[in-house]
Amino acid sequence: MRDVVAAADMVEVVSGRTPLRRASGSRFTGRCPFHEEKTPSFSVNPVEKLYYCFGCGKGGDVISFVRETENLDFVGAVEWLADRFRVPIEVEEASPQIEAERRRRDRLYTVLDQTATYFERLLWEGDAGATVREYLAALEERNPVSEDPSEPADAPTAPKNVSLTDPAARWTAAPGGPAFFAYSTNYLIDLQAGIIVDVEATPAHRTQEVNSTRKMIDRVEERFDLKPKRLVGDTAYGTAPMLGWMVEDKQIDPHVPVWDKSERKDDTLSSSVSALDFSDSCRTHHASVDLASGRGS
Ligand code: ZN
């Protein structure tokens, strides 16, 4: 590990996230990659391989920087650096704990790989994906990508109508935005693996979105014999009936802000997040898909 840190170029690593320029002495500065800012308050010491932000207070060494920005654990960050700066890692030196962690991660990657392949197949082959394929084809037809190579592929095109006929769709509005015609897809996501374990479509209506979580939790328990220990959600999940169901009926630990009506400033919410964890924690998320413009939220 010391070899890896010694070989790592701190400026190169940080530059991958934010442009740096030389400041006084050997120090480099740039805009902080951890918070929004207009003037640089992020400082890098390439000799000691340390960073510190005078704006948000984030600081650490090259390993913690990689952990934060690449979303890796300690072992993952060391391997990431070793790979990047071509330092061979001697596996036999690894402790049993690191070995176990590596095996766990390899298994997880395998599961993620197979999951992706499974959903790709569902989408492109067979009857199950037919409606989605139709939807995508209609989207593409109404919003064609320019054939002109001089035009950037992501040039903004005016979104067109796709479908006003989805029976689950209804008018909804995000705070501060115009009303739009939408339905919601509600996801139950395992937080550790980042795998969507269930999906339930509902009208874009808060109560129905929240209630779909109960349906998904019951269904996942029945299908896969998996039950979350914790559920992470936004205030929409903080109603007394929902909390009662979670805690008393399901023995799920709610990580949910309690809904205090006195502090509620608006009553529109077209997108909210909740989470739960099967091994440790897991999460539900609902996204409203704007059928009129193709916009998602
Ligand atoms: Zn900062």
C-alpha cells in the first residue's frame, strides 16, 4: 500500500475531477469537487498528497480522495490507484479480511453483471419488453437525433408528445414548474448493491406512490424471501399510517423524516426518494416520467 501511495500523482488524481492550477510554492488550487463554488477554495499539497477545502472543510489524503470521488472502499481505492499508476499488488500479502472483502466485491460485480444482462434481454427480446420497445421507438421517432454530424448529438431538441393515453397517467406538477402529464415508476432499491429489486407503476400521486412501497416490500419478501431491515425515505413516508405499518407490522427501521404538517410549505411532490436495505439497508425511489415532453424527474 505504501508503494501505491508513493507512486500516486496527487495532482493527476485530483485533476481528473477538477482543473488545478499552481498556487504559491508547491501547492495547487482549484474549485472544490465536493461542493458547488465559483471561486477556488480547494487546496492540494502534491508532496504530502493531501487536500483540504476551505469552503466545505473536506480534507484527507490521496486514498480518501479516491474513496470519496470513485465511491470505493479502502481496498478498492488502493486497487484503483495501483491500477492507474501501474503498481503490482502482491495478493499473498493481503490479510484474510481484505481477501474476504475482495471476494464479496467480486461476487457483487458478478451479480450486477448478470442483472444487467438479464434486464437487457428482457428489454430487447421477448414479449415482456414489447411495450417498452414501442415506447422507445415512439420517443425516437418523435425526437429524432440529427443526422448532421456537425451538430452535437446532445443538441437540445424541442420535446414532442409521446403518449397521452397511458391509463395510469395524470396531471401533476413539481414545485415551481408547469403541470405536466405523467405517471410514476416507483423503485425499491437495495442500497448496498444498487440493484432495483422491484418496480411498481402508479399515477403520479403521493399517496399512491407511497403505498406502492408496501406492495413492493410484501412482494419482494414473497418472491425472494428478502426483507429490508431499514427503509430510507423522504417526508412523504413520514405519515403515521406508513410509519405504523413499517415499525409495527413489518419491524422495519424507518430512516424517514416525520411529516410535520405545520412546516409543510407546499403540497406538490412529483419525485421523492425512500430507501431500504436487505443485508444492511435498501431504498425506494419514485420517478415521474413526463409523457408530454419526455422529461423525467
Ligand atoms: Zn468544498
